[in-house]
Amino acid sequence: MPTTMNGAISPELKAYVDRQVAEGSYASSSEYVRDLIRQDQRRKAEQRLAELVREGLESPEEPPDPEFWRKRRQALRRSITGKR
């Protein structure tokens, strides 16, 4: 169920949001704020993914041991399902 948030912004920021809505980019100021939040979530997820890739590339190579990969897959599945 949606909930309501209120926040104070400067007149300049309100005018900017109002222009975005008036130009037809968004149906309402609420839609604009929701889109900004979603963009921020995506940006942070992409940053985290880049960090993980960088860590992987910088980590020492593991031998191609089937048991190692089995454990990695199990850990990944647990992290995806939220079971730690």
C-alpha cells in the first residue's frame, strides 16, 4: 500500500519540478520524485556490481576445483534468496 512523504524544497527546485511536469515528462511531481528514487537505486546497484567485478578481477585466481565452485554456487544461491 502506498504511503505519503512530505519534504521541504526551495522555490527554485519546486519550479524546476513543476516545469518537468508541465513539459509532459511526468504526470505529477510525485511521479518525478519516484523516478528520481528509482534512478538512484539503479545507479547504486550498478556501482555495487562494478565494485564486485573489480574485486573479482583483483582477487587471486582460484584453481579450477569443482568443490570450490560448488560452494560458491551455494553461497550465491543463499545470498539471492536472502538465507544467510
